[in-house]
Amino acid sequence: FKPSRLYLFDTGNGDTYSGDDRPSFTQQLQQKSRINIGRLPVPVSAGCPDTLRGLAVLGKLLPMRPDAALLNLGPLELQSGLSPERWCRTLLFMSQVCQTANITPVLMTWPPQPGISSSTARQSALLIKELGLALGIPVIDLYSAHLQEGITIHDWFRNEFAEHLTPDATGQTWLAGKISTALHMP
């Protein structure tokens, strides 16, 4: 699976980091993957229910007709107390909408991070991988990657520049590398 045009559907995931002159997460991902990448940010808003933030922006993605959409969401939803089961039902709906529009959804699992317990991250990762298998869509498994590499990602979330916790430069580089590698898998 290697899309020629991919849209990131996310809440910033590091693009809000402005502590130095390093490239943003999106720029790093574009450089590493050599894929045409667009970004459709999902606004972080305290007044909007977390499950509706992504759904509200999904309608903007459909007319863009990318080959694939990386549904890079989940940490804020899980941090706000949404259960992994309910979050996966939202991902199921979003994935089916993308598939109906001939856009390949790409799901991601997340390691534990500030505000997400190890058990919640594990349960969410298992459900997301099961969802990907059932729908026949790619899943970028960051949860398993962090276990295999012995990475402690809590240290990456000390970003005083963002309106919400996002990975620092080290985290962005790791994420971009993992996603880029996964997008080049046959």
C-alpha cells in the first residue's frame, strides 16, 4: 500500500510545535515518505463533543478525493474519557464513509501517553487492529512499535507552545518515521 496522495486528518499532532526551526510533523512525513501529503486539521474545541470534532470535518475531506486518509485521531478522545469501544465505533463510521467515497482510510493505534492509561491504550489498539482487519484497511500500529522498541513516549509531551499536548521534535521524528515506513509496505 503506497498512496500517491494522502490527507492527514488530525488534531495537529505536532504541527503546533514551534519551539525551534525544525520542520513540522507534516513536512517531515512528506520528506520521509515522498508522498503528496495534504492536511485537514480537526479543530480542538472545548465546546464541541469529542466524538463530533472529526465527524464535523469529514465532509470537507470527501470532495478532495485523496487516495487515502490517515485518520490520525484518538488521543484527545481517549483522554477526555471516551471508551475505546465507543471510539472504535466512531472510527468504523468514518472508515465506512471514506470507503464509500473510494478513499482508503488508514487507522493508527497509539501508545499510552499523558491522560491515557496503559490498559486503555492497549484495549484501544486491539480494537483498532481488529477493525482494520475486519474492513481490510491498513493500520499503523504505533502501540506495538513502542513496545518492541522500548520507547517511553511520556517524555515527548512537554510542549508549552501547543494548546493541547502534542509530541515534541523527538516524538514527531519517531512518528513520521513509523508512518512513512508503514505507508511503503507492500
